[in-house]
Amino acid sequence: MAKASDVKNGNVLRFNGELVQVEEFLHRTPGNLRAFYQARMRNVKSGKLVEYRFRTDEEVDIARVETNDYQYLYDEGDSLVVMDNVTYDQHNVPKALFGPAVKFLKEGMNVIVAFESEEPIMGSIPGSAELEITYTEPAVKGDTSSGAMKNATVETGAEIRVPLFINIGDKVKVDTATGAYVERVKG
């Protein structure tokens, strides 16, 4: 067990039987009262925000979380199979940990997965992905209104909006957090 004074932003704690990640941890000394730590934490599984005041000498349980880069191999139902780039061990990670960005995940991409005692608790994919357009309507000559967008399907099966000049076979950069078109990739 560690003391509250050992906690830092980003730590994962076992708090009331749940895993929470510390987003903000501030030391407060109000007037002539006792000092305390004000913590804002997010539940790892549900995403709910928790606020709590720790006494300076209060004991907290800091979870041992190992975060590593893994290579995404393939989709298997409700989970993704990822491989450790160093030991070549394979792990099944629930798709839900990656959120809606999972639809832009391409085989061979690197992902970050956090494990707490052999159980995957968090996952994130890169902020952008370069994907090939597999289907889009052809542009009509003369239809060049500025900022006009059309629907397109990328190689992972996800639908995005792209400018009119994008054609089938073009590679585009997509923001994985929002699903927005960023730019056309040259070459």
C-alpha cells in the first residue's frame, strides 16, 4: 500500500473495488484546516468521472499496469488478436477497449494496450490512419463547389466523408478519433 502523497497524474488506482485512472491530483491546504489531496479520476471500464478527497496519510492501492506496443493481427468476434512486438506472445483484447476508433484498425497496425495482472484494461490506436478508398461515387465534371464532400468506403469497411476529387484507389489520411478526412496521401 502507498500513501496518497505518492499518487501522480496518470496512475491507475484500485478505488472502491474498481480501477480508476487519475486525471487530476491536487494538494490543497485551506486556511487553518488540515491539508488534503483533491483527486479527479475516471473509471477505466465505465468511463465515469469520480471525485474524492484523500487525507495526506491515507493509504491507496496503486495498481501495477504494464503498457506496451502491440501489433494488431486479426479480428476474432468481439475481440482483437494482438501480438507483443518483443516476445511474440499473442493476446485477445476486447474490441470495446478501443472505442469507436476500432473501425479504422488495419491488420499490421501498432496499438497500445495496458494490462493489469494479465487482464487488458485500456487500449488505444494511433491518432491517424492511412487507408485506401475501396468505393466512392465518381465526381461529376463541373461540380466543384468549395468544401463539397461525398461518401466513401475505406479498406476496413468504415464509411467516411471525403472531398469530391478523391477517387477509388486513392490513399487518404483519416483522424481515427473523429473519423474525419485529413488529407490525400501522395505516392
